[in-house]
Amino acid sequence: MAEQTTLATTGNSLVAEAFRQCAPDVVAAYPITPQTVIVEDFAKFVAQGRVHTEYVTVESEHSAMSASIGASAAGARVMTATSSQGLAYMWEMLYIASGLRCPIVLANANRTLAAPINIHCDHSDVMGARDAGWIILFAETAQEAYDNTIISVRIAEHPDLLLPVMTTLDGFITTHSIDRAQIMDDETVKAFVGERTPEFALLDYEHPVSHGNFAGLGGTFFEFKKAQRLAFDSAMPIVKQMGEEWAKICGRPFEVVESWGMEDAEVAVVVIGSTAGNVRHVARELRADGVKAGVVKIRVFRPFPARELAEALKNVKAIGVMDRSDSLGAEGGPVFLELRSALYDMGCRIPMIDYVYGLGGADVRLELIREVYTDLADLAAGTPAPLGITYLGAK
Amino acid sequence: MTTFDIGSMSEWTAEQYPRGAVIPEGGTSDQYVTGGWRSERPVRDDDKCTQCLLCWVFCPDTSVRVKDEKVYDFDYDHCKGCGICANECPSDAIVMVPEGCELREAK
């Protein structure tokens, strides 16, 4: 086992540490709460000479992503970080990064979108970007945020993928709370991520290429989009392989879908991000009272782990889905919609309830999660599922 | 000469395209015939032409053909008919004529 140091620190500091260890050639970033500490710490590392990165201070997130795309096309390893309105402001460039197959790694501190103005956690920002062609990882803890960031570099730059990766952690809850985590020594991370070896680098003047070409005539655009779809269809085994390689080095498991108590669970809650810990805590208490409660945590949202989820959930009698964002006007939040679709394809007709919770940092108290498990027990006993979405704890 | 043959592009499947719409080598615009964009074509009067080569200097598509320091033709496969050559010619030796009428008009 490689040398690791145990620290008590914040998720943001750990992500900045992971950035330093992955040694990006270029970081172009703009500060925004609650992500600011990542780029602030990283700027300090650059100033101290602890990492040799071209640090581009831009005037907006739109420019941050634009500069990242240019640098990535030039052949550089590029990392950046943002949150909320910043991610929204990057929106058009997110599609360009993925369409041009720029393996950029973006750390997102999950925060809601205005209005009304609010700086606290939910998943509205990242879920709004879920169709932008980025691989998306969620961290439950600061430790996972650190590990996911390192794994992201390998996934993004994998020669069969070349897809940008969004590695996310929950705003304030994970970005700012002090958590116990282990960090790897620099040499081990350096050996794990290796160097980027671009196939077509704009700065390779011996082999001139052009990026960002027009594909408007003759229908070629359609085939480029199909090529992106094919890359995503092949991504899951690569995501798993990269995660498992890192798991072997650091000794912490990597599972795209993490099951707790699912061997014999009758009721299960599906959750993403920091709330998974609270749900597990409640499930553990309920187990002591004889309730067969299970928890399924999604760590990789894109590509969506449809088969893994169906496999984990196929034997339960009722499912509660925790959505920390809404898809207004749709039949449920993003996690619910995708999960129900995945189960339908696998032939599972398990009753499900969608809970939208914690919007704008609304407190997710343990009694609310107990309420979810009580609903699920009723559902398992034959009470019909309520129509529409339940706003958990909203008055 | 380039090795990236775009002539067969219409037959390619999604797997065959270079990733991310990259054109993997230089000089491929030679294979991309843009003459069909033209609505007017330049026609040169050899009697008026003084061989000053200003048309060759100004053409944005390197479509003025020169041999032994003399203009002898236009590359109609790539000339988009912008008319800059006709505009720059100090001897009025180049006129732009509507596509398809060049034989009648040039007389």
C-alpha cells in the first residue's frame, strides 16, 4: 500500500490538493462561492512554485471554459472549477468542450441556481448540465471528492473516451465542513495519472491539424453526435476500470453504485451526494428495529448506471428516490426519471416515490429520512404511491 | 498532397470520423471544392492585362494561377467569386460575369 497522510480538512482543500498532484498544464478559473477555496488554494500552490501550471485569471466563467477548451485543444491537461451561476454561465461552452472531445476536468461545488438568490447546496446546477456530454461524478464525502478528482483525469484522458469530466461535491456540506480524509503521496498520484499524450495537438506544428471545424453541410454533424453517443455507450467499463485501479492503490473501494444492506432489503432509498451518509445512518437505526432498510448511492451519474441500479434494486418492494433538484414540469426529478426508465427496461415494476429535498440548502433532518422509510413501508404493504413529487419537509 | 481523403466522407460511418471534428492534417482545403458557391466568375482579358500580379496578391483563396511570373488562368474549383481580383485590377482587365453567361459576356 502506498504512503498516505491522514488530514482533517475541507473538501475544497482536498480537491485543490488533488489538482496540484495531477499537475495540470493549464487552469483557467473564476471564483464563485462555494468553490472559491479550490482555485484560491491552487493559486497559492502556483505562487509557491509547488505546481508548474499556467494559471489564467479570466473575467468570467464563460471565458474560463473557453480558455480551457483552447488549452485542451492545444494539447494541455486542463482543470478548472466552478459552481452554480458559474456553471450556468459556462453552459454553451460545456457543449463545445464535449463536442470537441476536450478531456477537461471540472470540479463543481454543487449549489442551487437563482432566483431567489441563494448560495447553498442542491444539485440544480450540475443536473442542468446533465445532457451536455460530460461524465459526471458525485462525491458523498471530502475523501470521495479527492479520489474522484484524481480518477477523473484518467477517465477524461482515456484514449478511447476523450470526454470532459465534471467531478462534483456538495456546496458547503462537503466543500466547507472539516472532514477526515487520507491523501496520497505526490509520486503515487503522478504515476497514476501519467502525462497527457494528445492525439491531435494544436501546438504540434510538425503535424498541423485544425479544431473546431464546421460540420454543417452534407449531414456530418449527425455522425459526430453519434460518435459522442458511442463514446458514452463504451464509457462505463472504462470508468469502473479507472476507479478500481485507484481503489487498488489507495485501499478505498470505488463503486459506481454503492449498496448498503441491499442483500435482504425490502425498502430502499436511492440517493446522490452528501445526504447518503444521513440516509445510511437512519437505515442502520431502522435495521436495529427490525426494518429491512437498504440504501443505494449513485457515485457516477453520467454515464447513467442503469444496469447496476436495476441489479441492486430488483428484489425490493418499494423505492424512495431522493432528488436534490427538480425538473419542473416533468414527471419527477432527474434521478427519479432516469431510474424509473432504467427499471422499466429491466422489467422491474417496483412502486416508487420521488422526494425532492434540500433545495437551496434546506436542512435534511434525520426525521425527514425516517418519514421516507415510513412511506416506503406503507408502499411495500400495498398503499398506492402518491401521484407526483413529494417536497420533503417543505411547508 | 494530403493523405486524409475527404472525397469519400459522405460514405463514412460515425466510427470513421476523426474524434471531435478534428481535421487531422494540413492542406485538406485543396480537396474541398468550393467553386460551386460562386454566382459570378472572374474573366480576364489577356490584351488589357499588364501582368502586375495584384490579382494574385489579393486573391483570398489562392485561385489566381501563375506560371513563370505570368497570370494564365483562375482555379474555378476553388474561386468563390468574391470579385476582389476585378476590384483591384488597375487595368480593368478582369470583369465579373454571372455564372453560366461567361461565354456570351466575355466576347
